[in-house]
Amino acid sequence: MKKLFMLAATCVALGSATAAIAAGDATAGKAKSALCVACHNPDGNSTNATYPKLAGQSADYLNKQLMEFKSGARVNAIMLGMVATLTPQDMEDLSAYFASQQITRDAADPALAPAGEALFRGGNLTSGVSACMACHGVAGAGNPAAKFPALAGQHATYIETQLKAFRTMERANDAGQMMRGVAAKLTDPEIKAVASYIQGLQ
């Protein structure tokens, strides 16, 4: 219980920091986004559930991910190739563009949503899993100041993949190993349920 409160307090503290003002130009980003549309679609709402929706995500979070794909802090062979020629300004511009778009919403699986909502809002006190909303917000809108991503409306398949990657330590670009710590305690059914709930979160 104490660990859950500490995690929540950390999220709140990080979120209270002053948000960095994105230096990107959304208009310039749109012009540069041809590289991205094959997987993420022109408006950042990917129709392939294995690729994340970028639309409406915070510019600071998107920029962080692009920089970490380029540095190797986040490993993905496809994205490594995509960012290879991008300059820091290109990444800021692309981030600003996709952040300016509106995410499209999907539905949750009605059979999974109740368990997913319980985990998202209350965590699992027995296993020590903290509530997702502690860092990602009650509505899943994220915390831009802390660079915690918006989750609401994201593809369930993508969320599942990322949670499992954090659980196996395949993905390791989370501050203070926060996501790795949470994911390590999640079961496959819990991951599936919360991912579905997130997909339908309005």
C-alpha cells in the first residue's frame, strides 16, 4: 500500500513541474509527415492496431520518443530507420503536428471493460499494481509536464504489446523504471482487460 501511495505522489510531483513549451511548428511538421503516414496515417490515427495513434498525444512525449528511438534508448528497428535522417527540429515539428490532431475513439470489449476499469482506476492492492490513473489521469489524458502519455483511445493491441515489452524489460525508456515496475506485476488477463478499457476510454 505504501508503495502505491509513493508512486502516486511521484506522479503528482512530476506533473506539478512547469511544462516545457514545445518549440515545434505544426505547419512545418505536416509538410514533413509524409515519412510517417504509411504506418500512422496522415492525421496520426493509425488504422493498423499494431502501430500507435499519434494524434492528440503531447508534443513533449512524442518528441521524447523520437529522440530515444534515434539514440537507441527505445529499441525499434522500423523507427530507427525512420528517425535516422531527422534533425532535432524535424522531430519537434512532427511532434507539434501530430499533437495538434484529434484522436479518433474506438470501443472497449464489453466483456473486458469492467475488469479493465477496476484496474485502471483502483489498481490491484493484492499484487501491488498501482492505478493507471495515478500517472495517466482520470480520463487517460496523460501528464504532459511529466511526459506521461495520453492513453485514452489508443489501440488495445498496441497497449498490450507495450505493457508486455515493459514487463520483459524489452522496453526500458521509462523514467525511474516506473512502467517496468508496474508491468512486472500484471498478468496477461489484466493486461488484456486494461488495454481494452483504455481503447474505449472517452
